[in-house]
Amino acid sequence: MEKNKSRRSFLKNISLATFSALSLAGCNMKEIDEFLQRNFKIMSKKEKDEIVRNLELKYKEKYNKEFHVSDAPAMDGVSFGYALDLSRCIGCRRCVYACVEENNQSREPQIQWIQVLQMEKERGVDFAHSDVHYNPEKVPEEGHFYVPVQCQQCENPPCVKVCPAKATWKEPDGIVVVDYNWCIGCRYCMAACPYGARHFNWGKPEIPEKEINTEMHYLGNRPRMKGVVEKCTFCIQRTREGRYPACVEICPVGARKFGNILDPESEIRYILENKRVLVLKQELNTQPKFYYFFGV
Amino acid sequence: MKEERIKNIKVPIFTAVFCIGLFFGCQNKESGNNNDLQKEKVRPEKVMATNEDQEIAVEPPPFTEGIYPCNDCHSDIVPNPKRRKLVDMHDSISAIFNHDSANRWCLDCHDMNNRDSLRLASGKLLSFEESYKLCGQCHGDKLRDWKVGVHGKRTGYWNGKKEYLLCVNCHSPHSPHFKALTPEPPPVRQEDIN
Amino acid sequence: MNFIRFIKGSIRIILHGSKTYYAWLIFLLVLIIWGGTGYANQLSEGLIKTHMRDSVSWAFYIGNFTFLVGVAAAAVMLVIPAYIYNWKPIKEIVIFGEMLAVCAVIMCILFIIVDIGGPLRFWHMMPLVGTMNFPSSMLSWDFFVLITYFLINLTVATHLLYSIFYKKEYKRKLVLTLVFISIPMAVGIHTVTAFLYNAMPARPFWNSALLAPRFLASAFCSGPAILLILFQILRKVTKFEIKDEAIWRIAELMVYAMFIYLYFTVSELFKEFYSGTEHILYWKYLLFGIGDNHEIVAYSWSSISMGCIAFVLFLIPKTRKNLVTLNIGAVLIYASVYVEKGIALIIPGFTPDVLGQIYVYTPSFTEIRTATMIFSLGFLLFTFVVKIAIAIIFEGYDIDVIRSKKLRTIESSL
């Protein structure tokens, strides 16, 4: 009786051990590594490099192209500022689509980081009476002006305050970033953002292969997965290399300006010092780095 | 007694097997290039503040094809300084001309004797590549803004060399008002996202 | 060993019962499976299967979560009057109240898990293993208070049942301390949940100082309603003794809570409608609609009218003491608060959205299925624990019964 009991329990244990060993071997170690990956902010340089490399391999497998994922840190002595000329924007939405292409946003379901609101000149800046779905033959429409809204990269960001997992934070150069591998998708930040700047991947994002932008930053435009939040990052993959964001470069009327606020010779400084500048929802004390001004 | 010993060593054996499995399984098989991914990025030099003496590098002027150099035709033509509406050559420009057309006409900007040059009010001649100085005579505030990079489409490097367009690259000098554009499509209604 | 025997005994109780009991279990299981397949669909396709979108990023799931936190909080509140008015079945009231709280908290946590985009990444927001944003994020506070509240209630209810099962004296000091802690904790969990909404100046509809007090008042209006009905049922089918006066007293306390709730609501309405700032837009959408959008007007007014009727029914002593009208009132106030916490709280917060656009939200089929799954799980769990409690407290199911073979007789009578 007792011998049977010991044999039975021995067999039970050995089969359990074999099963666990097999399942461990069967699991993709890379997937387990990615699942157990830590918050980007607390990783060492070596860990970050490894993750970036794995990502490049993963994307290459998926899309069959050479990718370059950067994890360039913020430059010293830089604090980005953005200015948008309300007297010039004609609401052509070229910025919206340039951003979509540059930043690998999902086409289906559609995500757009920039939203252009059409407002009436008589009412001024009045969100309650604005329209994001305007579609006339030609723009600008008589009696209307246009206010594009994207992430304001606030100095006092409510989204960073409420994120339960510290998956979003403000970098030293002022860009508010999201670690897509850390975001749990609770969408508290989306509720907290007063500018509607954050967007969620409700479904699996789809980017047509030939339109994918292979120059990426880990915290910026690398393809996201379903269930995470994303938003404008001032084209971190471009601006940390000294270039302008895609929306600035495409704007046909030159309504968008960008630069380092700490540089006294930058155009953004010139605007802040010489033009009539305002920010949206100023009473909320978010202190945005995205300024609206009137060039004429 | 023997049974107890078996029972006692089963747990440690199992734990040992498990740990060994974990150890080998979790080892990163890729010992490949661990070199730093950071290639040396060349940061462009900062551009010094522009002043009157320095020229600004600009995009080339948008000449209509076959029109330049103007002296190919005009060196043989006797200049006619009378203010009029052109009807033979350049009538297409005359037709659309509305750049202060009540007070200005062609030879206020184009030099009468050298059609390959523009002229300032003082009589000083300018090449077409410097046409911004001509525009700046009347549109001084725009010129000041443009020089700093605040007016006009901005490309290049925010911490290095900015790329400048000439005024005429965006504003036709003969009919400068911006034409209305066809907007890109509006965003999909959220009710339609499935 | 003792505890395992207690668990084994409990499992035995829930596995045996009358035909109605089995029918109820099967009904719930069917709902759970039906709901579960809906949720599986959501897991594979993503949250796009819900009708939440960027403009309305929190909806049905979070609404249910908020409502259930209120139920969890209120369940324990009955302990105070039971203690003050020296009701005889105070121990039973505590046990049932706390078990309801435990089930409600489990349902709350389930609603959060189905709502987040990456459920497997839940550990990212925990301390030590993840990077919890404490004390800045209200969600991290919510995590702590919910878990603490859950553990306190679970400990007290289990310990009391365990003691009765083993015919031992319960540890008075432990239980009393924990029960006394659970009362401010109950206030705490609902306050923290209210602060979750309150923390966002981007949403003026929620950014009112009265939000947390209104939450608590509405919880105390509605939570005891379940227990009110439960106690009447228990009184009929078991040896549970609770006087009519106690039940009327519970109803009276609910009236006070309802009155306070009405007062708070009137204060809110006055401030918004008299000041007439742009922030009136959200209340307008809720009560009157904006432009062509009148989607939730019916819900808000039905919630208000049900609440008022319940208030009147409970207020007038004649209708309060009549058990029929009392129970009607209980159901009405419960439904009123459910609609109010779900639709009338969440949707106007997001409509119109921060950029003035209106997105009309209605729960999708997947959301209803998933919510059904969670509610059925909760009901199932509550059925089990109530059955165990009834058996142990009223049917004399204890350690001796297991030891002797009297087992058979008891089980067939349950």
C-alpha cells in the first residue's frame, strides 16, 4: 500500500518536472524577456541597447525592411518649444497626414495625432462650437479660422500626474513620452488630458508596409501594439537629431515654428519675445510648451 | 525509512531541475555585437545671427521655363518707360497682375535697362536671388520675421543651418495672395471606427 | 489543517442543494460562459469591440466599477447603526455585510481588468515589482485601499464563520478592531474612487468639490437596499431574526442619506445653472441634451424620478412600514443609483469632449456580455458565501456535523 503511494507520488512529481522543463524550453525566451521587461526609465544603457536591437530584429522580421530604432537621450541645454501662427493656418490638414506618415500611425483603425478645429471668427477660440470634421471644397472658409491641436508637452502635465504605472513622463528636453512596452492601457491619462492629445490603440494598428517609416525612436514613432496609448512626441526621432518635426516642414503657409526656447537666437524665442502669444486653456495651469500666436 | 528519504529528496531534486532549466533557458543566447548602437551623430554647427552684411542662402528663384536670362530678348528691344498694360509678351502676367496694381507697374521692380536685374527704389540693382530685399522695401516687418525664420515655410535644422525659401517661392510676385487649397480629408468619425 | 477542513466543509455545502439552487447555479454558469466568450472576443480583437473611443474613453466598465465600489462601501455601513441601536443579530449583519463587500470588491477588480488595454501588464502598476506612481496617481491609492478593505472584510467574515464552525469564541479584540477600521475604510474606498474623477481639471463636470460627498451619499442611499431585501428573505427561509423595527430603522437611515444626496445635487445644479458659465454644457447634455443629441436625457430623468419616488416612499412612515412599498422603494433607489453612477456620471463627463466634439456612446454587445460575465460571477460567489453562512450560522453546520454522519440529513434539507 505504502510502496504504491510513494511510486504514485514519485511519478506525479517527475511528470510535473518534465512538463515544466518542456514548457520552459517551448516558450519563446524573447517573448518572456519582453513581457518581463522593466520600465524604460529604470533600465541600464546595456538593457536599453539590447531591447532596441531586439526591436529592430522583430520589425525586420515583420515588415521585411532594415529598421533603425534609436534611443537617443535628450540633448543638454535644450527645452523644446512650438509656436503656431493662428493668423496663417488655413486648415489644409497637410500637417495631419505628414505626421501620420512620419510617425507610423495606424491607418485602420485611424489614429491622427493632430486634430484641426475649425472655429468661427465671430466667436473666437470656442471649443464648444468648433468642428473637427469640416470638409469644404477649398480652405480657408470665409468667416472661419483654424486651430490645430496636438500634444502641448505641458510643463505641468496632468497625464504624467495620473499615470498609475509611470509609463509616461516628461523628458529633460520637454517632450512628454510614453513607454509603449510599459503602458497598461488604463486610459486615465486620456481622461486627464485637457487637449484630447492622447490616442488609444483600440484595435490592432495597421500600417501599409510601403509607407512605414524605418527611422524610429523607441519613445517615438516605432509601431505600437493594440492596447497602448500614443501621442505626438514633437517627432522625437527627428528633433533629437537637430531636424524639424514633420508638421513644421510640410506646412505650406509656414504657420508652424519650432526650436529650443533656451537658445536666445531661435525663432521660437523671437516669437515669445515679440509676438502676441497665448496658450489653450491657460486657467488649468498645465503650462503648455505649444504656443499660439498671431503673425499678422 | 527509505520512503521518507525518497520523500525528502524529491522536493530538492525537483527544485534543482527547475532551477537548472531556468538558468539555461533564460541565458541570452545572442552574444553578438554588444557594441554601442550610438553612432557618432554629427551635430550641425549653429548658425550665427544674420545681419545686413551676410547673405542668406536661399532656394533658387522659380523662373518660368525658357524666360531667363531676360536679356536674351531685351538686349535688342528699346525700353519703353510709359506705364501701360502689356498686350504682346507677358500678357499672361498682365492679366493676373494685382500687386498694388493701382500704383505699381512692371518697371517699378524690374530694371528698365537691365532686365536680368531687379531694382530698389534707390536705383540699386539686385539679382533675382536677392529679391527678398526688394519685397522688404514695403513689407519690412515680414522681412524681419523672415530673416529670423518666423515667417514662411521652415525646413532644415533647428540647431543648425535653416533652409530659406525666397518670398517668391510661395508668393507669386505678380499676384501674391495665397490661393485657397483643397483640404485633406477630415478624420473618420469615431462612430465609424470598427 | 483546521482551516483546510473548514474550507472542505464549506465546499461541501455549496455543492449540495435543492433543485432551485442547482437551477440558479446552472443559470449563472450559462451566463458566465456566454459572457466569457464575449470577453474572449474582446481579448483577441482589442477594446475596439467596445463602443469606447478616444472621446469617451471610459464608459460601461468603469461605470460599473464605480457603482460596485459604492455597494462595497455601503454594505459595511450598517455596522454602525447595528452597534448603536444594539440590534440582536449584529454579528450576522456584520458577516453578511462584509461578504457582500468582498464580492463587490472582487467584481470591481474584475471590471478594471477587463477595461485596461493590457491585462497581463497589470503588474506594472504594483509597488516593488512594477513602478507604482504613488502618491501622485489616484489609481495607485485606489489599489491600496481596495486591497486593504478586501483583506479586512475577508478576514473578519472568514474568522467569524470559522469560529462558529468550530464552536469557538471568536477573537473579540481582532474582530472589533478590524470592524472598526473597516468603517472609515469604507468611507475611504469610495472617497478615493471619487477623487479619481475629481483629480482631473480637464473634465469640469467632475471637478466639483462636492463629487466625493455625493458619491458617499448615493452609496449610502443604495447599498443598504440589497441587505434590506436580503435580510427579509433570510428572515423567511432561515432562523435569522431581525425585527421589523430594525428594518424600518435601516430605511430611515437611508432616508437621511437620500436627503443629503438631494441637497448636494441641488447645490451642484444651483452653482452651474445660476452661474451659467460654459461648464453648464455637461449638465445641459445630461438633463436637456445639446442640439440634436438627447441620448441620455431619458436615463437621467428616470434616475431622478425613481430616486424621488423612493425618497418619498421611505420618508412617509406609512409607506416605510409597509413591507411592499418598502421593497419597491429599495428596488427603485437601487436602480436609480445604478443608472446615475453608470450613465449619468461617466457619459456627461466626456460629452462634449475636451475639444468640444460630441461622440454618442452606447454600450456594445461585447461590453454587455463581459459585464454579464462579471455580474454572474459575483452573484455566484455571493450565493456560495451566503449559503455557507446560512448553513454555519443557522443550520448548525459545524465541525461535529462533519465528524458525525449527521451530514446527510443536513445536506438534504438545504
